[in-house]
Amino acid sequence: MSNQGLKQASIRAVTGTAWDYNGDWHALFNLYGVADGDTNGRMLAWINAALGTSYTELNGAQAAYAISQGARSWGELGTFTPDFASYSAALRALLVEASTTGLVLDFANNVAYRLGARTAATAVSGFTYTRSGSAYDLAGATLFGANTPRRTSAGLLVEAGATNLALWSQDFSNGVWSASNATVTTGVSDPSGGTGAQTITATAPAGTAYQVVGGSLGVGTTYTGSMWMRRRTGSGTISLVQPNGAGITDVVLTSAWQRMSVSGPGATAAGNNFVGPRIATSGDAIDVWSAQFEVGSSASSLIPTTTSSASRGADAASITGLSFSGAHSVIALVGTKTAVSGESLYNLSDGTSANRSTIYQSTSRTLTRVDSGGVNQGDTDSGAWLTTAQKIAARIQTNDARGAVDGALGTTDTGVTLPVGTLSTLGIGSRGGSNFPNGLIQLLAIVPRALTDGELTGATS
């Protein structure tokens, strides 16, 4: 297929059309809200919008666009990816609208629009990000420096601070680890591309390498033990034991690395809190990497340790200088989340807690909250809050607040007063300063109008 044909196929993948070359281009221009006109004029306008530029002649604009897509010239440009191409048609149409009238933060694709100006998602005007110290991504493969946004193709990771209480997290041959009915072999390839993993081979049933952690821990506090594991030989059947040694969960490992975790309350008796899997069958072997034992109901990103526990600073991301007032709607696509009550996807406010809208979690439900003049206007139930990926949206207008989760509408609040004044600050994964642990924010968009019920479900289907 020619490069022209490849460009046309790329357009059709987004528009769903099957017209001639010019017709398909015009369908793309229509989708992105480009004003009517001839092909060249509309293409120039579309490229300027896509690149955030102000070219006045088409050849230069086409050359710049080709370079942005990795080609050397427009003629050599074949397959390309228009912004928002990976999203459904219903969501894409709303993102195109939001890109010119409001705000789109597409962290998964590193694209942002604020009132039509295009830039990288972590470079949009007013964006700030802080975190003391370096930190890894959730996969444990990429290390980010202090105050560096942890953005990958999975989205932007925003977490609270955490401490790994397990010592020598990547050296199971160290003396703090005990082998019971098992042997430990070091120097095994690990998920980060190194050789820091180890193999645990059961010499008898219930073989394990384990570590007693922290001595006496609080009975009323939930802890999570985690590590990456994969089957090396045998059935791969193992047991995950709760931090206090009480509950046991049997799982079957595959040959692919998986991060396995188990949570439970601490035990007051010294020596009863530990981390480590049990291998069910004598002779079976599993590979393990990077143990973690931390406060909370889920595993946070990797925190390596050696002779002592180690901590990771909290992430804080926000955008200032916005100007939203009146009715508005928010669309959020998120990856992994915790079930910690009170944690939020976003907080759009006047810089205080007196006037704001937010989507947050409480008792496993997704709630839309509005505050006006310091008065809570109520929490509207939008649907279940899962710890897996979800699509969530909400509209906020006078006497009508409603959300949708994964294509299903929630309840409606008919007694809402809109926040007073201008909403100028967006907290990403935060509500009044509290962060959103293990929150992979893939997409966050604000449309300065109330979405219809159909648009809410279309955006989240």
C-alpha cells in the first residue's frame, strides 16, 4: 500500500468512513471540529490545532506534522495516529469538544489541550508536580527522579507516601530471610531487565523463603505483603499468607511475571508478621523478586530496601490558572486504584475546599461531591469503585448532578447549588491535599457544560 493509502487507512480507523481520499480527510476534519472550507485550508487548520502551531502555508505545516509522527517528510508519512484515535467514537467526540473549549489531559498518549493549545500532558500551562526523592513505576521497571512525573503509556501514577518494612527486599539469600523446606538460588533475570530475582525450590511441601517483619505490629492496622513471582517448574501452586499468618489464599502462577499481594491486619505477638509465599509441592520452583511489606490495603510502587526500611515521598499533581464557572462535566479514565475511603480522582476548586467538585471513593462507591460557599451540596452515588481500570464521568449543573461508571448511570441529585465564583485549580488524584494511592490517571477531561445522560454513558462505555 502506498503512503497515501496508509494515511487514508489511518484516518478511516478513526472516522469509520470509506470514502475517497479527500472525503476521508474531510470526515477527520469534521470530527475534530475544523471549520468548513476547502481541503488545503482545513488541513492547515487541523495541523495547527494538532501541533499547537500557527503555520500560514500548508507545505511547512505538513512537513512539521510528518516530523512529529516520526517521518522525514509528508510524502514519506504513511501510517499515523491522530490524537484520541485510541478512544471510542462517543468519547472521542467529547474529547475533541473539550480540547477547544476546556481541558484534556491524555496522560496515556502524552497529549494535552487547554482551550485549543496543544502540548505534552505534563507540560500544559500551570501544571506542577512534586515528590521528594526518586520513585519507580508500578511495574518496578522505570525509575523517576525527584519531582519528575511518573508518566508512562499506562498513565500518570499518583500515590501517597509509603514505607517498605521488609529488609533486603531484593536479596533473599541475606540472613534476614529464612528458608523453610526450600533452597534459594540468586542471579535470576528479573522484570526490570536485571538479574536481581531469585529461585525458591521446595525441598518438601510448604517450602518457603520468608521474613519476619517489624516484630509486634498493630492489630487494628492493615498491612500488605507483595512480591513479583512466576512459575519456574511444577504446577505453580502457592499459598499467599496474610501478614499476621492467619488467612491463606491459594493461587496458581504462570510463566509470566505477576505481582502478587495479600493484605490483612497486623498481629501483636512478635514474630507473627511476615512476608513470603509457600510452595505447595515438593520439587516445584518459583522465581521471586522485590518483596514489600507496607501499611495499607494494596501494594504501592516498588520501594527497594537493604539494611533498613525505606520510604517513598507522596506525589502531588495540579494545574492552576484555570477558569471554569457554572455547569461543567468531568471525564476520567483510570487504571489501578485502591479502596481507601476518601481518595479522589480529581478536585476542581477555587483553591479552597469551599467551592469545588470532586469524584471520590467511599465504602467502595464512586461519589460525586459538590461544595458551594463552604456548604456540602451532597454526595451523589455514581456506581461501584473497583480497584481495576474504570471509566468514570460526572456532570455538575444547578439541581442536577449525576455520574456514570463503565457505561451505567448513577443516581441524580436534584438539589445542587453550583460552586461560587471561578474554579481555578485542578488537583489531579487529590481532594483537599489527600493523594490518590496507586492511581493511574490515563485521561482527565473537563467540558464546560453539562453532558447529557447519553453522553455520560457514551463516554464511559
